[in-house]
Amino acid sequence: MSELFSGTPLEVAAPYIWLVLGLAVLVVCGNWLVTGSVQLARYFKVSTFVVGLTVVAYGTSAPEMFISVGAAVNNYHDIALGNVIGSNIANIGAILAIVALIATIPIRNKAFGFDLAMVFVVTILLFLFGFNGVIGRFEGIALVTILVAYTVWSVARSRKKTDLKDATPPTMKPLLAALLVLAALVGLYFGADWFVGGAREIALQWGVSERVIAISIVAVGTSTPELVASLVAAFKKEADLSIGNIIGSNLFNIGGVLGVTAIGRPLTVGDRSMFVSDMAWLFGISVVLLLIMLPLTKGKISRWEGGLLLSIFAVYMVMLFR
């Protein structure tokens, strides 16, 4: 990116400019994505939680998909794998934690239990698939199949349980809402690319390793759309969409991003001990989230619990850069 600027001062400042520009685009498009998604949910008579699990979560995970597939094609397997694991840790330990610190998140949907269980299932499968050192095409097909089946079932379940008489009517035409979501996804792609590109160049200037960049800078950067969408949803009093976004994103990162990547190019686990360590952190912080959310339908994620999740994430980051 620095070649777009002439002169040494601008070359040095270029990564920071892209970082700020990317963040600004992410904020605007995150608002569009939530607005359009809620309108589509109302039009198709599905819950905002399911829209968060699907349209919003899969859309905000698009940067992870592009980066992991591109990294695998170029044989940067540590980046492809570290991006997903790091993003899932960041989604819980940073994104959801920050949202909870700003606004307490009520837990009203008892379906959270099953959806969190699915996150644990795909996380355990990823660990088992990667433990032998290679995530092959068969494993990729299995992960994608689980994701597709879960998505279809979630939408069908939501439509069956939605009370059509009590549903809030949409205030936007479906075509306009769909175009708004599409524009948001395109903007999120470019915004994330600019943000991650700037962050990666800054990290490289600091002499950070490829794995650490992938699981920290790149992972946190590609999770920025989730942060923006979840914050916007929380401010709009759409707590179900906010939580659904995080849960759905973690499911899609493993089932969709790594599944599709492995189908196209089997992934090699570079350092098995580091893979086991990273997966242990991911599983551990997921357990903490489950404990925090209990009892379902009557609980909430309070500010101090958000602080706890953020503290765990901070410790993990410190250990990475040691």
C-alpha cells in the first residue's frame, strides 16, 4: 500500500492512514448491515437472532474467508489457520467483551444453549482434524456439511416458532434492504482489507512473526466487522442479533472458512504444540462464555463479566508476544 504514496514521511504514515480509513468504512457498513438485516428478518418472519447467526455473522466473516483462502492458495497455512482460531478467540474475548463493557447484554433466547453446543462441536472437530498435522478435503467437506445443515435447521426452526401476529412489520422494502446488506458486505470486504493491510504492515515493521501476526493482528482486524455490527446491534437494542452474530461467526469461521479452504487446498499444521495451545485457549474461553451465560433466558452478560473475558484475551495476547 505504501507505494501509493510518494515521499518518505507519507510512506511511513501510509499503514496508519489505511488503518483509520478501513475502520471508518467498517463503522458505516456495519450500521448498514444491521439495519438491512433486521428489515429482512421482519420481512421473512424470522427472528433477529437467526439473522445474526446467518446473514450478519456470515457476512462479517467474509474477510476471514478471503484471507484464509488466499493464504492457503499461496501456501501460507499458518496464516489461514491462525486467522480463524485467532478470530474465534477475539470474537469472544474482545468483541463480545467490549460490547458487554459498553452495554449489558440480556440473555433472552433459550436457543442459545443449542447454538453454543454447536460451537463446541465444530471446535472439537477442528482440534481432532488438525491433531494429525493435516486438515484434508474430507474434513473440509464434513465441516461445510455441518454448517449447511445447521443453517437450514436454524432458519426452519425460527420460522416455525415466530408468531406472525406479534411480528414487527418491516419499514423498508425487501429489495432495498437486500441492496443495503449487499453494499454493506462489499464495504466490509474493502474496509477489512484496508484495516488488516495497514495493521499487518505496522506489525511487520515491528518485526513480529507470521504466526503471531495471523493469530493476533490479522485475526483481530478481520473481527472488526463483528465488533462494529455487534456494537450497532447493541445500541439499537437488538441483543439477540449481537450475540447471534458472535456465535454464528465462530461457527462460520470453522465450518465455512476452514471447511472451504481445506476443500480447495488441504491445510498443514506447522507447529502441533502451538496448535494444541491455541485450541486450548479457544476451548477454554468458550467454556467461560457458556458459564457466564447461564442460566439461559434469565441471565445476562454484565460489564464485569465482559471485563473478565477481555482480561483473559489480554493475557493470551501478552503470551503470544512474549
